[in-house]
Amino acid sequence: MSRPVCSSCGEPAVEVEPSTWTPAWGKRPSWSHEDGEPLCPEMGPDGYQPCGVEYV
């Protein structure tokens, strides 16, 4: 069975909004690391944004 992980660091990810987020960062993502921190940042078309989830 596959499990979701942060596509940048490979740590487990959960489908729960991050516990720390600021409106200036944009829309609150629906995924976070298990400890409640946002997924690792990556450069997108509008600046940094949380990376995606992949299943391993």
C-alpha cells in the first residue's frame, strides 16, 4: 500500500491544513507534514509555495 509523502523531503504527509500559516502566503494548503508544519517550499510561478504530495 502506498503512503503520501512530501515530494521535496520525503517525510510523511497528512491531508490536514498546516497549523502555522499566514494569509500573506496565500491560500492555506490542505496538506502538511505530520508535525503540522507546511510541506517544504518550492519555487512556483508566483514565488514560493508548498510542494506537492507523492505516493511511495
